[in-house]
Amino acid sequence: MERDQEAGDLHNPWPRFSWWFIVAVVVVSAVLGFVVLGRYQQNAPDLDLWASICRAVGIPSESRAAGAPQPPLRTPTRIAWTASTLEQIASGNAKKGAVVALNCVACHGEREGTSPLFPTLAGMDANVVYKQLDDFRSGKRQSGVMSAIATTLSPQDSADVAAYLAGRGDGLPSIAGEPFPAAGRSLRQTDPAIRLVFAGDPGRGIPPCGACHGPGGHKLGAPTLNGQHAAYLESQLTAFAQGSRQNDINEQMRVIAEQLTADEVHAIALFYSGRSASRPVQTSDSATTQAHRPAGS
Amino acid sequence: MQNSKRLALFHYWVAFATFLLGIVLGAWQMLMRSPLPAPLDDSAAYYGSVTLHGTAMAYVVTTFFIMGFGYAVQATSLNRPLRGVGAAWVGFAICLAGTVMAVVAIVSGRASVLYTFYPPLLASAWYYGGAFLLIAGSMIWVALMIMNMTQWKRDNPGRPVPLATFAIAATAILWAWAASGVLIELAGILLPRAFGWSDLIDAALGRTLFSVTLHAIVYFWLMPAYIAFYTLVPQVAGGRLYSDTMGRLTFIMFLVFSLPVGMHHLLADPEHGSGFKFLQSALTFLVALPTLLTVFSICASLEVAGRVRGGRGLLGWIGALPWKEPMMLAVGLSLVMLGLGGFGGLINMSFAMNSMIHNTSWVTAHFHLIFGGAVVIMYFAIAYEMWPRITGKPLRSKPLARSQLWLWFWGMLITTVPWHVAGLMGQPRRVATFDYSDPLIAPMAPLVIVSVVGGLMLLASAILLIVVLFRSHFGERAAQEPMQYALAVNPPARVPASLNGFGLWNAIVLVLMVVAYGYPIGQFFFLKQHSVPAVEVTTQTSLEGRP
């Protein structure tokens, strides 16, 4: 025992045994993991020793099909939510935007869209307006009229008009102070609109609409839908489903809309269009009515 | 332990108060994800609650409990006042401030990231700042544990460090190594992005760094239970520890083998080659060694005690053990849960079998059984053992404490066994609502309902725990026998330097970490393009702001 008073001395039994044990364990596991496993368990019997080690380390070797033709890259939008984009939008000048917005009122109205097919923009989140204008400008979203107007606008004009529209307090209700409905927020709801808006449909991989578009949640770039025209919402869901609109960054709206039935699309559109207290939806369904009751009642 | 009593007591109370809060949330979450109606039926609240429950239970309760335990153990096992009490209080204050920051961020709905620190999910800087303070503050405790041991060694040259001191120092060193991963991730990746200094976030590097912490932290939580197994249980049973050397070896092996193994939490991760996953899985299997060694030594120690107490025959010693002592009862129940949970763990860490249960309820059930069950029940027993020594007031009462332990045991089994089965049926974890009318999901409904019943039993048990501790705290003062640690059958007069300090073992850990993590972490700096935009959950609707 006396001679074992130096833990760094490899002549002593404890350090010597420990180091040998560790080295043996590492070497055996490494041979198994990097050579045997890489060579024989990767469904690639033609790999040589070096290639199998590279593969086990995680470096893709020449087994990759380098010369294979790649499908053309198609990006759904030019906008990415980087700090510089957000700064550009935040720099928008609402006063200058008011002048630009004179182009908009003919269709989108002062307070709300002049036709059920033209979306209400007053009160719309600035990031949303900016992104859609850029998509129209770059052809990522198709519309004869909007593309023509958007190409005449500079990015700064877009930011200005976005700031002006976002500042209009008399249009769409603000997302921040949006009250929660008193009831009806789970999968047990029978009303399809309430079910899809608050709980989604996990069986079909559909997240709740409300998680991004409100009420209850808001994601960057997702428009608030509360108070939007039903016919417009229905037309856009249909466009996503049919692939004629493709500017959703992660293809999420195309995936979701594709799976909705026509009745569900209709119900969701009605739900959102009628949510604000000034335009209640006329329906006998008690669950829907309950959800429309202002919070705290 | 005069100067450390208040210190330990404050740490324990923070831990158990947080524990009660966490249990209430846990029980509600069980209800929420079941087919039964739950109050506040809302998915956003569920994810916020999961974050709070996980953060509270995994970081706050454990860190505070173990720090308090460490101070108490060092003062009593070295039998001299703790050095550095002032610094210890500073550490306590930093950890508490961090906890408050993190909790406020979660409750205000700005941090529903499910407590994992996995980017690209990104919480508010307050959450990460709070977590950083909590973990960094505990490094003061680490330093004090090491300092007290080395100073004692200097004052007592040639004498073996008491096993309890040695073990708590091993715990502290293990925690320092383990925490390095998450601290680097917080300081280098999450906080800079949360402050808005960059657009992208290095998700893959973040996950890899967190895996350094992810498995070793479990052993950090486990260590107090093992320290109780070796140093308190044989004493309570009225016997002696079978072997002091085995105890030292166990804690050394936990230190060495719990660290270079975290990548078995990344078996499904595309960023890493299969070779490193296999290497770390193989090393993981070696963690079974100290556990098996412990089961053997504890059974041997208990047999010594049982026979001293008059037990005869092959198994007669079992009945002769003092099962009316909470500590004794807790060990029995803990070993049962450790056995069941351990077999589940072997499946999780197996390269191929893991893919069957990856990201299912099986995983949640597993760590609730092994941590919430086997480990936390020992926390209760430790509290019951130490409370009279710290407060100077007797435990009120042992029968109540025993029923609390039984309730916890059955509650945990009833919760986790059906939960495992639901996981095998494919139920994903971290999901707020299930459509139980779906024919694929419908068979899980009865299992989930049984789990809810277990969850409510756990809630009742936690309330009972607080009642017992509270009643004892405000009881009448009475003379208490001092804290005693078990002597070994052959108490060591001298031990080899390798078993009396950590120099050799830290060197081995360093080499293993470089082998196991050097390339997997290093590759991100020269090989792969891996930064992605963050998914911010910092602007979601607040939990409080509900009508």
C-alpha cells in the first residue's frame, strides 16, 4: 500500500490498471463502431475499409451520387425573417405610407375591403404586408393587379405602407389584446371550425389555426385572420390547396389546406370572419355562439 | 454542523416548495393529455406548464436539494465546521435569483421551450439568463465541496477521506464536468441569439453540447441516493458497510462513465456518425457496473445488519431488518423501482432498440420511474433522516412518513407502467391533446386514465411530505442524536492515493471526453453548415393574461 501513494505514477497498480482498462474499452468499442459496424451493417457491402471509417465518423464519402441531376431549386419567397429584414420593416414611415396607400383604398377600402374578395388590410401586421408585397413584386405570389402595383414600389415604400396600414386602429382587431373565447378549445368539440382553430387535427397532422393566426398564438409573418372577409379566406385556402398560391415559406399552408374538406374550409372562413363583436355570425350552433362571447362574460 | 444547519435547511425548503409546485403542474398535465376533462383546457398552457414542471423538477429541485445535502454531509462527515459559509450564501442567492428569473419568463409565456435547451426553439433571454445563473451559481457549491475536502486532507495527512465526503466531492466534480456543456451552450449559442446578436442559431452544435450535460446530470441527481445507500442505510439498519473500497470505486466509476456517454441521447440525430454513437453507447453500458456493484454491496451490508439483528437462514435476515424506519423502507422501494427503470434504460441506450421508443411516452415514463421514483424517494428518506438533526425537533411522525413513501411508490408505479405501454403503442411525448376517438389512439385511453389516477396519488403523497416536514419543523425541540455515517466492516486505515482523491480520475475523464466528443463537437467548426433560423417562442400569449 505504501508504494501506492502516487496516483500519477503508472507503476502503481490502480493507475496502471485503470489506464489499461480505459484504453482497452475505447479500442474495442472503436474497432466495433468505426470498422465492423461501418463496414458490415450499413447496407453497403462494397465499402472499403477507409470509406467505412469515414462513413462511421460522419463524413459522407464518395458513395454520394455527386453527378446525379438535382431538381431545380424553387424558393417560395425571397423574404427570410432576419434582423435586417425586420429592421427594414420597422423603419417604415407611416406618414409617407399614407400617400402610397392612396393606391390601395379603391379595392381594400379605408376600413375594410370593398368586396368580399378583397382582403381587409387596415390593422394588418406590418411584417405580413411587407412580405406579401415583396412576393407580388418577385412573382412568388401571382395576381395581375397586385404584381403591377407592387413592382412600382421600392422596399422602403413597402415598409412605409405596411407601417401605415398596421397603424390603422379602425380595421382588423389588434392581435395583442385579443381575448380568449370562454370555451370550446379542445378536440372534444363537435363544431369543426372551433376544433380546427383551437385544437387542429393531430390525426391528419393539422396544427391548430389559432397557433399561428390567433386567437391564442401568433407567429411572425402569419396574418391575423380575426375579422377578415370569409369569401377571401375561402378563396386563399382553396388556392393553397390547389397549389395556385405557393408563397408560404415552409409549405405549411399548402400541406394543411390540401387536407381540409370544402365544408371545413367554409366553416373556418365563417368562424374567422364573424369573430369580431361588430359582425357576429348568424348561426344556431350553440358552441360557436359561446366561443364568440366576449372574454370574461 | 452548527454553521451549516441554516444553510442546509434553506436549500431544502426551496427544493421542496418548488417540488410541490411542480407536482401540481404535473398532475394537471396528466389530466390535460387524458380523455378526461381538465380545468383550463388549453394547449399553450400545457406547453408552458411542461416547461415549468421540467425546469422546476430537473434543475431547481435537484440543484437546491443536492447543494443543501452536500453542505450537511460535509459538515457532519468531516466533523468540523464548513469552510466558506459566506460564499455558500452568495451561491444560494445567485441560484435563487436565477430561479426567479427563469420562472417569471416561463409564467409570462415567453419560454415554452419544453425545458430542453434544444435550439432552434428559442426562449426569452430571461429564461436562459436565469438558467445560467442557477447553474453557474451552483459552481460555488462545487468549489466549496472540493475546497473543504482538500483542506481536510491537508490537515489530516495520510488519513482516508471519509466515504461520505469522498462521494459528495465526486458528485461536485461530476456536476462541474456535466454542467460545462449546458453552460457553454447557454453562453455561446442561446444567449447571444436571445439577445438578438445573430440571426441564425447553431442547432446541431447546441444539441451536441447539451448532450454532454444531458446524461451526466441524471447521475448528479442520482448521487445523493447512492450516498445514502452507502453511508446512511447500513447505519439505520444497525449494521456496517460491507466494503469501503467498493463504495469509493462506485463513485469513481459514476464520475468516469457517466460523462463521455451523452450522445446516446442523440441516437436519432443526423449530424453525427454511427461510429461515435456506438462508442458512446458502449461506454454507457459500463455505467451498469457501479450500479450492479452497489446492489451487491447494499444487499451484503443489509445481510450483515439483518444477521446482527438475529435473522437466521438463507433469507431470514430480510425480515429482521428495521422496516419501520423510513430510510429502510425507502431503500427497499427504491431498489424495486431502480430495477424496473434500469431495464427500461437498457432499451433506451441500445443503438437499434432505441428507434422503437424514440420520442414516445416510453421515454417520459422511464425517467419518471427512475428519477421521480427510485431517486426522489431517497430524497424524501434523506429529508426525514436529516430533518431532526437540522431542526433539533423529532420527526412527526414516522407512520405518516411511511405512508407517504408507500403512496409515492404505488403512485409512481400506477403512473409509469401504463405510460410505458402507451409509449410502446406509439404515443408521442410532449403533445398536449390527443384525439381519442381516432381508432389508432382509442386503445391508449384507458392506460392514460390509469396514469392520471397514479398522478393524483403522487400529488397526495407530495402534500403529505410537506405536511410531515412542516409539522416536524414547528414541533417541540428535543435532544437529537447526531448524524452518524456507517462504518465499514473493515474500516480503512490507509487507502491508495487513487482512491483518496480525484487527480487520476479527472485525467481519465479528460481523455475520454476528448475521444468521445472531440470530433463530434469539433466537426461543427470546420466541416458542416449547420446554423438555422431560430423558432422564437418569446412572443406567445402569456399564461397569466387569460380572462
